[in-house]
Amino acid sequence: MLNIAERTAQPGLIRGPVTLAYAFVERQTNLWKRYWAWELVWLVYGVVNTLAITFIAKEAEQAGITTDASHLVLFLLLGTLVWAYLSAVLDDISLVITWERWEGTIEHTLMAPVSRAVHLIGMSIFGVLHAIVRTLLIFAIAVPFFSVDLGQANWFAAAVVIVVGSASVAGLGILTGVLPLLYPERGTQMSFMIQAVVLLISGVYYSVDVLPPWLRVFSYISPATYFLDGIRGAIIDGDGVQDLLGTLATLVLFGVILVPGSIAVFAVAEKWARKTGQLKRQG
């Protein structure tokens, strides 16, 4: 498998932005094939987490806390599935530098004649595609365990939310990917901590209305909050694209701000890391 520097040096190769972005998608796909056992681990973890959280609704019904757990089952099921998707996207993108250190290719990639924007966008495209495949597998395995009514779901509107919202999530992933760049020893752990905060404030397993007022404020600046609202609105309530225009507009705004902004921040951080010698292979 050619690394990025070798690919760009091939004679006669058309090295347009699309071709170069696809090179990163192809490379990451080959890496995941090599680490298939870890992919299996995360798939099993995702299925088990989805089942464990959603079974809470069944327990609530048996304990008499609620007389009809069907709505709660669907609410928790969608929350766990959406979080499986969001966390997969954030993992793949925020570990962009960590992957290079693990593979010993950080010099090849960061010195290749590829703009950082193309590099990060290529990694983001892979992250989204990888997350979709994993989440669909979790969905297919977990749904038969529960009796859920999906007859009212508007799948087209849900797909629109995913397409529009993924840009903002990718932007957040690029922004958190700055941390491993700046802090080789602790950056990866710090990026996971940010994911934990997003999980807390975004209403994955509960409505953000139950949060304390001071903490609820932070939910408004998390794109995951609106992503979840859009998916639940489309699948639970059957909302169409017209009904979700406010949510979609907010996600577009997040994407417009986060994607170019995070790429610019990453470029500045990379320049600083080069000057201070932080671009080392081992953290």
C-alpha cells in the first residue's frame, strides 16, 4: 500500500483535490482492514452498549415506573445509535495525528504536497462513511431485540439530518484533533474527555431539559444536540424536512463555522508544533 507521499509522487497521476482526498479514504480503509479485530471489538461494544441502555426502558416498565415503555425504548434506542455514529466520527477524525504516530507515517503525511484542508476533509469523509457502516450494523443487530414501531418514521428526513449534521460533527472532530497535535503525551486522552462532555450535555440518553440550567446552556452550543433532535423528530414524530428546517439551519450554521474554523485552527497548531518539535513519532 502506497503512503500519501508516494501516491502524490507517482508520475502521470492526476493529483486533484478529489483524488488526494480519496487517497486518505482508501488508506484508512486499508488500515481498518488490517485492524479488523479491533473493528469487531468496537462493533460488539456498540451492540452491547445499545442493548444495555435500551433495556433500561423495559426495566422501567416492569418496575411500574411507566405503563408504556415503547416510546422510551425508541427514545433510548435512537440515542444510543446516534451516539454510536457520532462517537465513531469523532474518534476517526480527532485521532488523525494519533494514527500517524501509531503507523510511523507522521513525517510522510505532514510533509507530503497535500494541503491540510484536503487531508482533513479526506479523513472526515472516511470517518462519516465508516460510522455509517458501523451504525447500520449495530442497528440491524439490536433492533430485533425490541418491539418498536417505525411505521411513522420519515427516513428521508433522517438521512437529510445525517448528511447536513455530519459536517458540523466533522468540524468538531477536527477541532479536537488539535489536542493530540499539541500534546503528544496527553492529547488523545484530552480528546476523549471532550467527547464525554458532548455526551453529557447533548441529550443522548435524556432530554436536555432535565439538565441543571447552568449546564443546559452548554447544550445549545453542541451540534450533537441538534443532530439528536433532528433524528428523533424524523423517526419518532415522523417530521419531514419542512418541519426540521430550524434544526437543519442550525446544523448548517455549525458546519459553516466549525469546518473552516477548525481547519484554520489546525493549521496554526501544526505550524506551532513544527516550531516546537511536537511532531514526533512517539507521544
